[in-house]
Amino acid sequence: MRKKIIAVVILASLLITATLLGFTRSWTESTPTDNTVANQIDDYNRYLRVDAAERLETYIGGFNASDSNEGFYHILFVEKSASPSTPAANKGLLYGKLINSKCELCWMDEDGDEKQITSGGVLKISAGDLDANSIDEDDIELDNNSYLVAANAAGDGEVELIKADANDLAVIPIQSETSTNAAPTCQKGIANKKYVDDQITAHISLSAYTDQDSEAVTLLKSHAYKAVTDGMVEAYANLLVSGYLKGYVGLTSNPAGAGDLVQSTGFSAGGAAGYTSISFLVAKDEYFEVTTSAAGATIYWKSFGTLSRPIDQD
């Protein structure tokens, strides 16, 4: 038993010197000698107990002279600048290693495979460490208002991923990105910036005017047209003495007959006649028509976003 204790103490003493730790005595194996008198052996026996206990207590918290069976409360790992030698078959090593200027806990198996267990004071989990089929929702739980993190590309920092905030809402950090700039695939999907910008461009910015339909024919009065995109119609006519200028929008190819009158203007007989104009909005896939009592009307179409000419239905 005594030989086992001495072996453990020798191993511990290799880690750090007695002077730095403030032990009662420096460790020595030169005493007692073969010439030490018998009445001093009991003193050396007590020295051995004290010196061994001091050193083991430093590395194994809770190792002391108490007879209670309360167990150990900590084990001290001192960093190594390099990995230890590969352990023998059917054995493994748990040790501290200096990584990014910090002592991190590591494990090595008999094949020399090294696994870093901690990183910056937290458990280090790398790709492939967890088997999704063996984990349920009760196995891993983060503190509230604390981000789930991943190692950065350089390996010297962390990237925050997501957290549940103090209001129990899922929060992602600023500068988070979707995997592509494609449009979301469902109504509740997260939209990336490019998609949102494209929608603003397509629905708020206006194209140039055109007075032609999709077949490059001039837009005519009393013709129904189908809008390919959201847009706006503007029309004017010379009513000369009197008359009207009207705009219709509907869901069928007969907006003037089955749709809604959305804009109307004109002059009564004996009034001030001349040019008059109307303008109205048309949604994508709706139909519009301009009617007038005048011989003709000048009609313009303007798309929201990229120019798309309406399709003549007559």
C-alpha cells in the first residue's frame, strides 16, 4: 500500500513544484537513509503522510485526512503544450492541454484519437459528435436569453446562432443570413433581404409609359386588356363640345359590361369642352377598358416594376 501511495505522489510532484504551491516541505526521496536512526522513522512516516496529502489535495479536491466518505469535489488539470503519448491498448487518457492560451480538457483513446471536451469554459461539440436519433428534447437545454453558439471559421471565437429571449421569443442575431437568396417557400417563411428588395422594386417603382399592348399595337378605346403585372392606366381625349371619358376594371374580359366604373369625367352640352383625362390602378390579372364619346382616346400603361405590356382581349 505504501508503495502505491509513493507512486501517486511522485506522479503528482512532476506536475508542479512544492515551492510554487507553498507545501510544508519540498519533496525528496533521499530521506530517510540507510543510516537514519530508528527513533526518527516515525517522524519521516508522518512527513510522508503530510507531504502526500498536501500534494494530492492540490490536484484532487476532497482528498484529505477525513474519514468521511463524501467523495472528491474537484480534480486539477495542468495544461500541456502538446498531446501526451498514445495510451496502451484498452486504456484512455483524460488530461489538460493548452489550446488558444487556455487549459482545455481533452480525451485520447488507445488509437491516439484526441477529442477536445471543453472550449472557453463551455462544452465543445463538433459536427458528428451527437447522434440526432439518440437525443430527445430533454437532453439539451440552454439557459434563457443565452445564444446557442458555434465555433467561427478561424477557430479562435464563436458565432451566435439563436436564443430564447426574456419574452420567450426565438431571436436570431443581427447579420444572420438565409442559406440562399431565393424566395421563401411558405407564407411563414423568413424572407431574405434580396427577396424583400426585389418585391419593393417590383411593386413600388414604376416603369416607363407605353401606349402599346403585348403585340406592339396601339392601345385603343373600347378594347378590354388584361394586366400582366400591377400597374396604372392614364388616358386623355378631346371631347370637343361635350361627352365623357370613363375607365373600367373587372375580373372578366368584359370590364365595361361586367366590371366596375373606377374613373369618369366629361363635359355637358353648353359647358366648357376640350381635353380631359383619367387615371386608375389595375392589379395583376385584372382587366381594364377605357371608353369615350370622343372619336378616339390616347391611352398609356405604366407597370409597377419592370415594364410589361397588357394583353388585348378583343
